Amino acid sequence: MPKRLINLTVNGEAYEVAVEPWWSLLYTVREELGLTGSKEGCGTGDCGACSMLVDGRLVTSCIMLAVEADGCQVTTIEGLATDGNLHPVQQAFVEKGAVQCGYCIPGMVMAAYDLLRRNPNPTLEEVRLGLAGNLCRCTGYAKIYEAVLAAAERMRGD
Amino acid sequence: MARETLERTGFRHVGRPVDRIDATGKVTGETPYGDDLRFPRLLHAKLVHAPVAHARIRRIDVSKALAVPGVEAVVTAADLPSHRINPDVRQQTLLARDEVLFYGQPVAAVLARDPYAAAHARDLVEVEYEELPAVVDPLEAMREDSPLARTSAIQEADRSEEQGHITIEAEQEQAQSRPSNVSSTITFKRGDIEAGFAEADAVVEGTWRSAMVHQSYIEPHVTIADYDANGELTIWSSTQAPFHVRHEVARTLGLPDARVRVVATEVGGGFGGKIYLYEALVGALAIHARRPVKLAMSRKEDMLAATPAPQAVVQLKAGMKADGTLVALQARVIYDSGAFPGAPVLPGCLLIGGSYKCPNLDIEGFEVLTNKVSVGALRAPGAPHVAFALESAMDMLAQRLELDPLEVRLKNAVEKGDPLPSGQPYPAIGLKECLEAIARTEIWQQRHQTRQRPNRGVGVAVGGWLGGLQPASATVGLNADGTVNVTVGAADITGTNTTFAQIAAEELNLPLSMVSVVTGDTKTAPYAGMTAGSKTTYTVGRAVKLAAEDARQQILAIASQRLEVPAEELEMEDGVVRAKGQPEKQVTFAELGRLTTGFGARYAPIVGRGAITARRQAPGFSAQVAEVEVDPDTGEVTVLRYAVAQDVGFAINPKSVEGQMQGGAAQGLGIALSEEMVYDERGRLLNPNLLDYRLPTTRDVPPIEAIIVEVPSEEGPYGARIVGEPSIVPGPAAVANAVADAVGARIFEVPITPERVLRALGKLQD
Amino acid sequence: MRPFAHFSPKSLDEALDTFRREGEGGRPIAGGTDLVVQLKEGGHKFPYPRYLVSLRRLPELKVLEWREGEGLRLGAGLTMSEVVESALVRERYPALVDGAGIVGSLQTMNMATIGGNACNAAPSADTAPPLLALEARARVVGPEGERVLPVEQFWLGPGRTVLRPGELLVEFLLPPPAPRSAAVYRRHTPRKQMDIAVVGVAVAVELDGDGRTLKRARIALGAVAPTPIRARRAEAALEGQAPTPEAIARAAALAREEATPISDVRGSAAFRRHLVEVVTERLLHEAIERARRG
């Protein structure tokens, strides 16, 4: 059977991609579009390393079939920085020492970005709730909490 | 965050918090990890994992798998070179040949053009097994009438992973005369144990159990190999130990080291679990296929068939005098090594008698083989298991004698000169200073108020690690524009390359922006030991410092000639060398760069060389305090506040040091509360996924307070000592002690699940 | 994963036609959070599908409509997040928010649907006990037409429902909440998040006019039987009674007896029975208190 043609708009760019029905959105974006920033940590939606926005909703793209995202707007980690400038969330992760091995970080940054869109002024507990789908094994999360709270402050312009 | 720190004056870079030099690539997703690399004509490997724990392989039928479109080959042990295969060593076994020794052991490899085809075909490989009795429980395995976990006795045990983490000489007795599942034993004795107990006013004893846990780096193992027409094998691997991998792969595949190039790709978390595993197998597959081959493990495969940390049973009896003096420690420490030797019995036995002065010791250690996946290193391998027992016992003794648990620890804490159970004396260490730092935390200061609230409690515990020792080397070169390149051979996981940039910038008095650091591959980089055993800054950092000093001397020598000023009358700052008191006499690094690299250059290039060997350890201790709330009806334990104090000698980059301490402490909380690989009675892993293997989430881990303590080491750069490992050690005991403080129930098994809390409270009968 | 075909119909009729046309071996896919994992890792209790039919674009499954006197129509294709974010649901059926708002991670909630949670038929499904306690009905449409059944009859066993091949769960119908009533769902998990219920309990109570007696009590249990169940003896012991601590404790003890859990990697049977009693007792107190406050 021939592959299926689907349309994806990824980070503002339109793509027509030929996919097999069993390919995940993550695999498709990484292998067919060459956007390898999103990572596969578990393949079962349990670690969050593959988090992307699909039509404005944060999803674990390792368990979303690419065919199910046909026609969708996708934002990946590669879509966050603008004109070479880091997004405030990314900047805060760098400055607060929230990055160690870095493998969870693309997903973690996407989750933090999504959280701050929905809640620009989160409490520590709201940050902990908002990132609960993203596992990090290196940092113990402390500096990630600090980074997200600092990014929120910067984005609010306090 | 608070620090009990050394003076920072006199330093420009070291000792100050800096951003990681590689952080931007990581937050943008640009940094490539192994699975992000692209290779033309790549074949994807998927392994057939045995669905039984112990069996003879009767027959393998690959015909259906080969028929799957996209499949290029299905490889079994029969297709691989057999002459160097060593069935005693996991990594040299490659694929199971006759006997399957653990559930998940690779029996065949499917090579296909895309990973989906490989995975599909893998499921179609038919293997006929004749099941043998599976040995699952380590205590049962030790019984004389137990079936054997393997039909042939162990001749040669590979302990390189352990030695990479903790380098110490002690006698470990190998393979016994009679066939047995006990693959090695260790004994340490000091004084007269019976006299010690006779002298004690309080004696406590118990059996403490720790579950098998997985390193659970978020990036599963990934290895790519390519064998070229010149007979050179290149391996890209998310390994912590490129030079070790090179040598082992070369040995196993019968190649000279010089024909093997190992490129350590960015490591997406290792924690001891990514030393060396499938590189030789993937190399063999690439040689077989004559095409690049990638093995990217799924999470399930990684949980089935990597090298997790052992289950342990620690029987401990301890005696203390009424004044709080510890007088006797008797321990029997049993580690379940899985199907191959390599369990951390030695560190366990050293450390159970290594935190406190105690005149009478009787410690026995056993490494037991079972039909489970063979174990490897996990951050301070073996240490959390024994600290759980020892630190619980210390609290029990303190309670029995109505003494303050922190005071009791301070009273007995080891100091410089005190011997380990092996007799080796400690160098300068900071255990007492860590305890004093914890005593000053709000959590500890407010413990009496905390206890007034129902079901809340506070617990303290300590733990340490000795560290690994390996030689290291580094080069520091001056570029044509005056910037500086540092080249090392150690994989950077925790930010060590940033630390090296600080060191080189410090020694050359440069802005950090003028220094770049690269980890080369094994063909280009100066040798370094594995990034394990908390030793990278301690050893490679020293080499970088020496290399920078060497470069500095070379720069001064040329500048001296150019300026006609003796070298000792020169100073350097921000890439300018000038005569002291005569600022007009100066030459820039950029000029020196041109003079040493240009066409017809007058001088040879500046290449500073640093090479060291490390023979003395710089042990690190950590003290931690937990405040918990226990729901006495559901058994749920919530960690409300947590603090970690650790002696790091000298924090070259406090930001990354704190991150290491917090990360290790959080892993300790995982061991304490939720992580457990669960095997059934037939040796099958029941939870090979991150849903039922429960890593702590953000909801489970409060913001951990990190308190840096600095008791300088004797040899480390600027006094730095080991950092990575000690922070994982005290967590299980600190939480258990806090739970006991909160609800009066002493838990003897981690993880401290709600069910175990309820059982300890007597609320679950059946 | 093995190869399969995939269809993306744009209406319920087209979806039903697809199943009719393609025949055996079809499987609907909604959010995919359970299905895709099962197809990757195994563990599914149905034959490996030959084709999938996506329900993502069926407007009929996205209905969220309140009808005065009739209650709520809740489309099976609504995601957990859409359920949680609905002011209508938050106000009138907070117990459903308790359940939908705790399924996996935020990412899971953005993908998983309330219908998928039911059709996956895990005994531990977090939206099942609230739907049971709220006495929801399920509207099912298939080749032989439509049927509406109480959700209690929807599940047959782990991974098994009453749905026949080609039949689809279209929506839930929830009766309007009575005055002086309240419902709540809570579960026990070892981790605070990203976990599967070891035990889930939903309680719905309705007090009579003077608030002194329980007119109605509904207790639903998850993860303690082959399907989510109602604890009818516990309910009966409460109805018409004054909600005293003793009566509540007795009912909780009865609920424990009605649970028939298994021991597995997530918890032993004894632990689960214990939790049923503890959580049921706590939730009854909480729900009665809320119902009193109105």
C-alpha cells in the first residue's frame, strides 16, 4: 500500500509528508522533517520528552499517530526561539542551571512554555502540577522550578 | 542557597557560578544525541529479548522475520565470531548462544531499513526454549539446595564498572570449589565483635531490603557502529566511558585498539548505567552487515536488558554505649548480581563500616547470581543499600538510649585518619561539617514544632562515597586569534567541560568567552578515564589545570623573547601579556597565535599538556534531612521539605554542584519511596515502563535545598573533591527515619510504599 | 508495531460505513493514549487490528450540551481537558472533573477522550466511577441502529465492553444533579501524578429536604473488580439513614466487602480492600458535607 500524504504546519512552515499509518508524529517530525529536537524517552507517553503543541495543545507526540495530526498546526522546540533569540523560558533554563544532560529539556521547555501561556503567574505548586508529565532524572527539578518561576516573572515584565 | 564555603578572593572564575557552556544547544533542541545523528545506508537493529528467565535454546527460526519487507538480516550467535566470546562476562556474551540466563537477554538481532520493520520482524523470530528452573530470590539462591542460575561456573569476573566508580584494593574471593550461586565473598574484621556487643548498653538489629532499581536516564541506550573498507570500526555511543569501550570492543572483536574509534555522543543521562553494554554487539553487527547499524533501545528494552542496580538484603546488628559511643557493628551484606558477576559487594562492605568510628567490626559480603538481568553501576553503587540499614540502626540506637540522632552521628562520625574497614585511612573529609550544616537548617531547627503536628516527622541520615581513580590527560592549545582550545577525552554529562573552561580561563587569566572545550573521540582526544566514580573534575580537572599551566609557561617563554623581559617579570590578563610595571611592553595572545600558527611562523604552536595519575581518593560525604507527612490510613508518604548538605571540597561551579546535589538527592527519594523493578516468581519483569516503574515526578519532589560544604581535598584542583555520587546515598534512610519519627513505624524495606507503611502500622493483616 | 490501515471519516455515518465496508479487524481510535501504547507494547485484549478508524473528526462525538430537565449530553470524543475546562461540567458535575482531571499527565488529558477511557475498559479508568455514581447512560450507535444503556452495563470485563464490531460509543447522558446533592471522585496512587489508580472511589449523595437523612447514595469503585462496579450493599445501608459517622463507617466496611480485587504490581488485594474502606469513608463525609452546604 502506498504511503499516505498528510499536511502538517510545523513551526509555521507547511509540509506535505508521505507517512505510514503506524508512524508516530514524533518519528515523522524527526525522521521526515529532520527536526530532531523532540526526544523519545519512553515511547509510551510517560516521560514527556517528546512534548509538542498540536493545534495549541501539549501532547506526547510519541503516542500520536502522524495520520491523526493531518491538517494540524504543530509547534516543536525548534519553533520557540525567534530571530536567534532564546524564548524567555529557554533563557531562564540556561541561567538558572536547570539543564544537565539535557535530554528531557526540549519537552520540559515545551511544557513550561505551555504552562505559562495558560497561567502567566503560577505558584510553585502550580509549576509542579504543570510539569508533572515531564520526567527529569538529573536535576531533582529544583532549578527547573526556579527557572519557570523566573521566566514567568520576566514574561510578565515585573 | 546557603554554603559553608571557602574564601573566593584571589580567583576570577573558579568558585563562581557560571552558565553551562553547552546549555543553549540543549534548550533549543539543537544539540545532537546519538539517535539524532544521520547515517546513509543505516540499518536499524532490534534485539529479540528472551521471554524466559532461564532456558536452553533449542532452535531459532528466522524465516518469517526475514520475509518482512525492509529486513536485511537476522543475526544469531551462530553468525557471530565465537572465539573471543566469554560467557562469564555480560558484554562479551553478545547474543545468548545455548543458554538464556535472564528474562530479556538478547538472543538474536534483526537488521532492517527502518525501525518499524525491524521491530515488526523481531516479533516474528521464532525461538524454541527448554525452560530451566529460574533462580529469582537471592536468599533462596544462597541455599545449598538451590538450583543453579547458570549451568557453567564463573571463571572470570569483570569488575571494571565497579572499579571505575570506586578504586580500592581489597581481597575479593572468587568462584568457589563447589558449584554455587555465590560468585564472590568479602570479609572485613576489626577488634572483637563479641566483646563489643558485651560492652554495649543498647543493641539493635534488623534486616533491611532494597529493591532493584533502574538508572532510568531519560535517553535510552543508543549505539551506532560502522566498519569501513580500511578495516576501521567506528562506534558512536551514549557512553560515559569512551576509552573503556574502545578497549573492550577491540578485545572482544579481535581488533587493535588503534583500529577502533569511539565517539562519545552527548549522554542523555547515565548515572553509571552507560559505561559499556552493547557496543561490541553493534560493532559485530556492523562488521557482519558491512553497513552502519544503529541500536536505539526502546524504554522497555532498556528496562529489560540494560544494567540496573541490584536488589540487596542487609542484616545488621549494632551496639552502642549509653554515652552514644558506637562499639560494635556486625553485618551480612547480600547483593543480587543477576545473571553475571559485577555486584558492588566491596563498596557495600566498606561503607557499612565506613561512616562511623567503631572499634569492633564483623562484615561479610556475598555476591549472588540469579536469573535476573545482570546489574551495573548506579551512582554510588551499593552505597544507598547499606546506608539504609546503618542509618536506620543509628536512629534506633539513639531512640533506645534517648539521645539526639544528629548528636549521636556527630559523636561517631569518621574524620581524617580514621580507618575504613579495609584499614585504609581517610584523608581530610567533611562528614562532621555536613552534619553541622544540616543541624543549622530550618527543617532541623524546627523539628520539635514539626513533630507537634499529627503524622509529621523529621529524619536525618548520612552517607559517603570514596570515588574512582583513573589517570587523565588534557591539552590546551592557543588558536591563531588568541582564543584557547581545551581538549579532553572525558564525556561531559554534568557540566565538567564548563568547569574545565573555568579552570583554563583561571590559569590563563582570560575571560570565559575566550576558552572553548571539546570532548574528542578516542582517536583524537588525550586519554581520560570513564565519567564515573565522581572523578572527572577531580582527575581530568587536574590535567586541564596542568595543561593550562604548561600553556601559560609556553606563552610566557615566547612573550619573554618578544618583549625581552624575563618571564617571571611578565603578567597576563585578558589575552595580553605585559611586563609588570611597564604596560607599554606587551604582546597579545592574538599576536602570539599568529606567531605560532602562521605561514613561516617563528615559533612552534603552543600546546599545553597535562597528564596526571590519581592514586589518592578524595571521599565525599553528604548529610540530609527530610520532613515528611504520613497518611496513617492510606500509608501515603509526602516529602514536604528536604535539604542536602555535601562536602565537595571546593565548588568550582557552585551552580552545577548544587544541581548535582539536588539531582542525586531526588534519586535517593525515588529509591526511598517509589522505584522498584518487580519480578514474578519465574523471573519475569512486570513493570518495564515508566508508568509502573515510578520515577519521582515534579509532584513528588519538593524544591530541595542544597548546602555546599567545603573541606578542601589534598589533590583535587583548588581543593575540589568528588561531587556526583554521595548525594544519592542518604535518601532512603533519611525518609525511613522521618517516617518512623512521624508515625512510629520503622520500615525495613525500600521503596517505602503506602502498602509497606500500612503493614508496619499493623493496619493490613492479610 | 505491525502495519495497519487508517481511515479518517468526517462524520459518524461515514465512520459506521467504513466499518461496514472494511469488515472484520477494525478498531476505532480516539485519543490513542491507550490504544497506541498497546499496539506498540502489547497488552491489548483484542486481536491486532487490520485497520483503524479515527474518531477525531466526528462532530457528533464532540457534543457538550445541557438540556434543562434532561441533563447533560457529553460527547464521547471530548478530551479530558475539554471536559475539565467546561464550565458546565465544573459547575454541575465536579466529580467528573475529579476523574477526568487526573488521567495521566496534562499531555494525556489533552489527547485522551472520555469515550476512549470507557472503551479501553480498564477497571482502573478514572472517569468510570464518577460516571457510575452519577448514573450516566451511554448512547451507542452501530450498524443495527442505536441503543442507550446505563453505563453500569457497558463494561463486561478488563478490556471488554458491550460494543459489537462496528458499533461506536457516541455520548454519555448525565441526569441533572438533584438539589442538596454532591458527588466526588478520589483515587489512591503511589505517585502524586502520572499513575494508575490502585483504587478509585466515586461517591454521589443526595440529602432530603431537611438535610437529616440520605435520600440517595451512590458508591462506585474502580480497580477492585474486573470492571468498575457499584457498591450496592453499601449504598442500601445508607439510603434513608441519618448520615452519622457510624452509618458511614458501616457503609464503607460494606463497600470493602463488595470489592473483589486482584493482587498485581500496583497493589495487593488486601491493600486495595483496605483502601476502599478508607477512601469511601472519607469521600462520604466529604460529599455529605458538600451536599449540606449546597
